[in-house]
Amino acid sequence: NPHLGLGGTDRMDEIYMESNPDPMTVHNDGGGTNVWFCYGPFDLEPGESIRIIEAEGVNGINRTLCEEIGARWKLAEDDPNDTGPFDLPDGLTTDDHNSFKNEWVYTGMDSILLTFSRAKRNFDMDYQIPQPPLPPPLFNVESGGDRISLSWSQSPSEDVAGYKVFRGVGKRDTTYQEIADVGPDETMFDDVTAVRGYKYYYYVVSYNDGSNNTEGIANPTGPLHSGKFYTRTSRGASLKRKAGESLKDIRVVPNPFNIKAINMQYPGENDKIMFLDIPGKCTIKILTERGDLIKTIEHTDGSGDEEWDSLTSSRQVVVSGIYIAHFEVSENCYDPATNELLYRKGESTYRKFIVIR
């Protein structure tokens, strides 16, 4: 058989990873690690057939740990004099930053194997595993002045025992924490623990009482909840302060913006600069020190907050330097309580701020 020896049933982690614990060198290049799957050749008689089942899964260490380990590894990769010590999962330390990274990455192996074991149990049960209730068909998130209001429509399933709300901070691709568990008739929740200046992402899941999941063959026993991806938001919500009452109150935060201080500014939003206490309706033009216009922002939501991601209108990250933010009132603005004119259309002011990258 000319194909003898080209196949096998050995798992990659049992062969490659145990003999060569650095996945970047499995192929002797910087391309990382991948696996080729092939089937056959098969000698089949007329009328015979073969069934091939493939399962794909993604899992590993959580996103927060990925970022922490990756950031620490990058510092050492850029600094040949950085020899740690680096903390390993078993509590020991090493002076090799590559071993440090790989040991942590491999702790996620049980997670990916668990994913495939679930796929195998699903197949063995002819895909008749216990099902969770359907997710809420609609999910709405509204930013407010002192809270972020969440609302959803009820799940069409009849076995809903309640809903759970989860929240991520700073960016969509992060670790989420449960912040609410409400009854089956509840369809609203106000997040009053949000902090001003941060972006928040949410999803809501429905869950049952677990009465259809008592045998433990397909899953651990207990309540089942719907998937998070149907309702997970893609745009961040944030607390909005009321519009400023005077042009002299406008602030740029942080100022100066220093890329080395990103962990002290807006977590998960490394390039964000905020304009605070601004008129509810205004045009913000950002210029270089010599007067080149690099970005125009139309602020129209009536709040006193607006953000800028440090990108020019051509999607380039700004460099270090002094910048000018020019604010021009685009509509007459009145005090909602007294109807007093706060800003007249066309009034303007400016602020200087510094960017250090």
C-alpha cells in the first residue's frame, strides 16, 4: 500500500506537544501550528458507503488570562534583559518567557477536549441532547444619565425559569460577569453599578429549571441556559452626563493622554479621549498644532459626553503632539427646567490637549 504510514489515530497533543512543547516550532517556522486532516483511500465494493463525522471546536484559557499572559510575554520578548521570574500555573517560576507562555496556553487543553467530548456525546445520542429554552428574540440597551437600562422580549419557550444578565467592561471581546438573575416574568433590568466613562457590553440568556436534564449523560445535570451570542451587544453603552451649562466648563480627559498610562485611563479602550461637559448639540473639530483639520465629530445626542478614538478621518492613529479641539454650538440649547438659553448657535470655544505615544 503506497499510502501506508501516512495516516494514524494519534492525537496531536500526545505526539507533537509532549515531544516539542513549543507550538511555534512544530513546523520549523514562525507560522505556528495547524493540523491537516485527510481520509482514505478506501476500497469500497459497489453499494458500500462510509460515513465521516467532523467536529470543530474552539476553547482554551479565558480572554482575560490570554491578555495578561500575552502582555507579560511581549514585554520580555522586547527586552532581552527581562528574565522574570515568570509565574507558572503550578506555582513555580521560570526565567524563560517562552516556557512561561506555553505552559499557560497548555492549561487550556482540558477545555478544548471538553468541547470535543460534548460533541461526541451529542453524536452518540443522535443529537437528542436536552435543550435549553430559546433566547429572548429582542434585546435593547439604552444609555442613561444615572443608569443603563436593559429590556428584552420574553423567550417563546414555555419552560423558562428565569433570565440572567451578563456584563463585560471596555470591549466586546472580554470576560463577562453575571450581574442579574431575574424571574421568568421580568423583562427589564437597570444597571445602576455602571461607572461613568466606561463602555459596557451585555447579553441576556434564558434558563430552565433543569427538569429535562437529570440523567447527566449529555451534560452535567441542572438548569440549561440559552446561548449568549444571540443577544450579545456589539456597541458599547455608557452613562451619559447632562449637557454642560457653559463653554468654560468643557474638559478633555485625559490630558495629557499618555499611552504608557492606558491601564489608569479607560480599561479596554486604549486610545479613547473624552470631551466632557460639552453642549448637547455641537460640532467638534480636532486640529493639529499648525491648524490641519484631522477629524470632525457631530455631537447630536443631547448629552454632555463625546468620545474620540484617536483616529483621524482617514483612520490613522494620531502621533505624539499638541492638538486643538474646537467646539461650535450647532443648535440653540435651552435649560430643560427654566427654558433659559444656555448656548446660541454659532458660539464656539477651543481646548488644547497633549498626546504622548
